[in-house]
Amino acid sequence: MFPVALTASMLIFFTCAVPIAITLGMVSAMTMYGSGIPLQAMIQRMFAALDSFPLTAIPFFILAGALMEVSGISTRLVNFAQSLVGRATGGLGLVAVLSAMFFAAISGSSAATTAAIGGILIPAMAARGYSRPFATSVQASSGELGVIIPPSIPMIIFALTAGVPVSIGDLFLAGILPGLLVAGGLMLTVYLVSKRKGYGRAKPGASGDGLGPQPGVWESFKAAILPLMLPALILGGIYGGIFTPTEASAAAVCFALIIGVVVFRTITVEKLVTALRSSLLNTVVILLIISSASVFGWVLTANRIPELISQVFVSISDNPLVFLLLINLLLLLVGMFLETGAAITVLAPILTPVALKMGIDPIHFGIVMIVNLAVGMTTPPVGVNLFVACQVAGLRIEHIIRSMLPFYLSLLICLAIITYVPGLTLWLPQLFK
């Protein structure tokens, strides 16, 4: 009866739009109280969950992304992407995906990627004759690269909540090739749709399908090289043995400050305060979710919920391929209703041990989970990328659903490849062992 009561309680709270951290805390508190466990133990476990050195990486990476965002690097990245693909059919759409990929490697945030790049390119695409729903769909779908390409906050959350040992550095490396695959799939979709509808065809004598004069590759690369060095600094430092992932996050903040204050001189005191305020708010929300999820995970383990779920999956099939198919269906459904970080904190400690028993590498499983939930960022009713992109474009979500269909197909094909070709995910981590 306990699993039924627990599930029913959570569904009631979710239906009432209770925040995920409060939901996890209340369900855990009710369970502990009903079991005669002093509620002081809940507070102790919440504080113990936050007493973790690797956890420090989250606020530092959030702050580094915020500093790079207020530094005004979006235009530099867009110009570089434009110099590479701006002359192709659907040039601005391709620029949107490529710029999102570059910005994702800096911000680690899907919503920030969608807002920063979409604010520039959605109006530009509409002005160049692209359908506004199509332009919005391009940006909403490409924004999910923010959580797939490292550094990624959801990867850190997964490593800390999976319930089995998972390396943050390995997850970062594992996300590179899947991120490139998703970006390539989206760019192919943009090209095919643009070719069919005649978007962005270069005209004789035109300088290209870009924002103003077509920039040279070398000139735009020189302007963007410092922001693009941040991912190399993080991954190179971690695997070069220079610093840990947590120390890498602090180095990223220092690097972002130097670029914004000393080199570009675009970070003012006002912008610095804005970055600090947004980083503080995001950090508090994430840490509250993690601490509540820690207690929730303890409650689940104490009541043998992961073991029961494992038995359910095994009773359906003990084939890892079937298990991954079921997991994909489950996560795609969950991603429609839960934010990525919240879904990971709830499901990772339950599903990862089951995946491990099935013989699935936890690094591979973590990337599969993150890509699934990233797709959920583009699906109603709670797709954060849809809301951000539509807000920038001045459209309602129902206006762009039809334009999103080709991108959904592309994302699902990429997800299937990532799920059933584990070498795509595991090759880089194994190469650097």
C-alpha cells in the first residue's frame, strides 16, 4: 500500500502546482511521521546532503554562465556561427542552432541559451522572411543543447543523486558527441525545411543570409575565441589533472570575470549585481530540491521502492534493450510535466541502480536520461524552452506546435541513436581513462 499512497500523494501535490522541493519534503515528512521517525532526522539529512564539496560546482557554474551572459558574448558567437554557415540555404536557422551549441558550451543552461540567442535571431529571421513560428521552433529546439553539451548543471545533479558512483568529468565528456549529434540533426532539419519552403536562399550578388554584412571567418573567430576557450579550460583542466570539477567551476568564474571586466569591459557594477542575483536565486532553488530529494531518496530506499521497481521491470523483460525503451517512454512522459533538474532528483536514485543491475553503464544511462528530459523542455505543457522562445517571439505555444513537429522527429531519432549506440556516449570517457 505504501507505493500507492506515496504516488497518490505526489500526484495530488503536482496537480495543485506545489513546487517540487516542497512536494518531496512534505511527502517525506508525512512518511517519516507515519513510521514514527522523529522529524529532526529529516532536517539532519537535508543538511548532510548539502555538506558535499562536489556540490559547490553548481553555484560556481551557474555564476560563470550568468557572467558570460551579461558580458554580451551572444553577438560574438552569432557572428562566428554566421561566418561559418550564414550563406547556406536556411542560413539564419543554421546560425541559430550553431550559436546555441556554442553558447551551450558556456552557459550550461537551456533557458539561458534560448533567451540569449533567440533574442537576437528570432526577430532577425522573421525580418528576413522566415515564418515566425518556424524561427521560434528552431530556437526552442536548439536551446536544449544547453543541458546536453558540457558544462551542464543537470549532469552535476545526476552525478550527485544517482545513488551509484558517477564521475562528473566522465559525464561532461560523455555529453560531447551526443550534443554534436543532436545539433547536427537539428541543422539537417532546418536545412530540409528551409529548402522546401524557400527560406534563406542566397540571391545573386547577396552577401549571405546573415545579420547585416557577412563577417569573415577569421575575424569573427578572433572576436569569439576567448568565450570558446571556456569549455576547453574546464574539460582540459579536469582531464589534465590540474583541478577537480569543483575547482574547474571556480576557475570558470575567474575566467568569465577576466573576460567581462578586463578584456571586453562590458560587465558593469549593475550587470555584476544582476548576474549575482540571478545566480543566487537559481542556486537556492536547485539546492533546496537536492536536499529535499535526498530525504525522499532515503524514504524510498528504506521502503524498498527501488527494489520493487526493479522487480516490475524485470517481470516485463530482463532485456536491457526493452528496459531502455520503457525508460525512454517514461522519461519522455515525465519530461512533459517536470523540470529537468527536478525530474533527475526524483528518478535518478530510483532508476540508476535498476539500470546498473541490467548491465547498463551509469554514464550512458545518465546521458540517456538527460537527453530524454531535454526533449521534454520542448514539449507542452511545461516545456520551459517553448515558453522562453514564445515570449521572445511574442507568440502563444499553440502557434508553433505544427512547426515543431519536424524537430520532434529529429530529436527522437537522435535519442534512439544515443540510447542504442552506447559507444557514442562512452567512447570519449574511455579514451581519456
